Amino acid sequence: MVINKKSGVVVHPAPGNYSGTLVNGLMYLSKDLSHVNGEFRPGIVHRIDKDTSGLMLVAKDDKTHELLSKMIKNKEVERVYWVIVDGVIKHDTGTIDAPIGRDPNNRQKMCVTDKCSKEAITNFKVLKRFEKNTLVECKLDTGRTHQIRVHFNYIGYPVHGDPVYGRKSSVDSFGQYLHSKTIRFVHPITKEELFFDSPLPPEFVKKLESLEQ
């Protein structure tokens, strides 16, 4: 399955949040979900943050799950995100190659660090510049926790509305303006090339319109 997740929806149950998650909805919809990631994450091949909207992959059996996970690891699944950041990025394109690990001062956060970290690479292209913000397209070579949010904060252009890494003045009820826009991959069983494109949430569109003024 390919899911178009709303912003504000938690992907899987965790301490303090056992109901109302995407996984709860998936289990209600279908009993045929993979068990590779255990009972709390059935079917979840890769997750996106609570306040990130858009596309994510769900596997309905263990074999497909393992094949999709291997494809993601081998960079055979193209994932494109659209994001509004604070500040005006001058370069038209760029690559952020900076390892990410746990923030030693706050275990709930991630940061760019050379200690106990993993390779993280984000490629970006500027789509539009506004007076104080930039609309950016991102393609991920890796899929680390909070990768886009951490990387753009690291280079001085935090995600607009990000309650953890962003500027407090930009936070509103919608959360961060980060959307998983497209996914392209070859189906691991049928070998058919698949492409999915998710429309921007109404709140995201409204924010872009307000930045035009």
C-alpha cells in the first residue's frame, strides 16, 4: 500500500500514545500486514514524522517488506519532499552530506555529529524564493530520523513551523511545512515501475499563497 498521511498523525504506537495512530487505522483496515518490524509497527517499511504529511510505503507481507527495505537501503526508491524553510537560500541546488546521531544534550532530538552517527545525505533544489522563506525540493539518499529537519537547521535554514528544530516565531497549529510529495520505485514482485504524487495539504498551499503577498 501507499499511504497519504495527514500532518499531525503519529505513524505507530509508542509509550504515551497507543491509540489513534496510522498503524491502528491500518490494522482496522487490513489484517494482512508484514511482521518484520514487530507487533507495534506492522507493515511500516519507512516512517515519516508526526507533523510531516504525504506518502509512505506499507508492506502487506514479510517478503515484500524485506525486498522494499533492501531497495531503500540500495537507493532504489526515489523519495521527493517539498519543504518551506526560513531564510532565503542563495544556491539553486546543493547537497548536505553530514552524519546524524542522537543529540547528547537531548535524547529526544537528533543532530549533526561525528559520534555514534550514521551517514546522511540530502540533495536539494530551490523551487521558489520569497521575501523571508524558500520553497525547496529534497531528494534523500539516506533516511535518517528527522533528516531534512536536522540538515536544514544545520545549514541555517530551519524548516518553517518545526516545533523542535525551527524558529519559535514560525510555529503554528499546522506544524512543520514538510511534505512527502512523490515516490517512484519498481515493484519488487511484479517489476512494474510505479510513481505516486501527493497533492500539497490545503494548509501548505495556503501558507505558500500568504508568502506571495
